[in-house]
Amino acid sequence: MKRTRLLQDLIRQLSPKLDSTTYVYCTVARAKYGELEKLKPIVSIAELEGLTLVIPQEQAKAEGLDYYRVFRRITLEGHSSLEALGLTSVVTSQLAERGITTNVIAGFYHDHMFVPSDRIDEAMEALKELANEPSG
């Protein structure tokens, strides 16, 4: 994949920052936005099957919500652009080469990646390597 100058600059500025909180994905059938405000989800997506929430693991346990895997969030601190082509692809490919599952949520200012908590050290190492690759 040929990388544009903008993409190379974004990769060099990745600055991955690890969130200390553990998160889980939960779904609540027939729920609507705002009904589960007390859970303070950091991500909420309405789907036909229900409302998907990304919430701290402790909150899911306290509410008795089901989940099957625990994630950690890595925020790419470098200022991203909603119009930048290829950043998500490069980052997820770097992790996929190591067999690391990644769920990416693009915010206005940063991309947020949810990685299985048992692979977090490998993921952080891979992202730091990517940011330090010589441009070519």
C-alpha cells in the first residue's frame, strides 16, 4: 500500500495512549438512546437487535449485563482527520499481522481502538513500532 505524505505524518504522530479501565461490549434488546444513561457508555450504537454499549467492566458486572470478552482502549493521541485515507487500515493491519483483534471507533479528534485485554502489551508494542518505522 502506497502511503501518502499526510498518512505518513499521521502514522508518525500516532502516540498510542493506554486507558487503565477495562471495557466490555454489551447489548440490551429494545433499549433506546438515553434509557441507560446511568451506565455512562463511552460508545453507544443503535442496532436493529438492540442498543450496543461499550462500558466499564465493573459497571456491566454491577448491572448484571452479559459480555464475553474484556477489552482495553488505546487512544491514538495524534490528531486524526475524518478525511484521512488509510490510517485505520494501516493500524488494524499492523495488529492483524500479529493476530490481534481490534475494534476501532473514530471520534472527531482521535481514533479509539478496543483490543482484548490479554493482548494489550503486544498491541502497544506494535503501534509504537509502526510510529517509529522509517518513512519510505
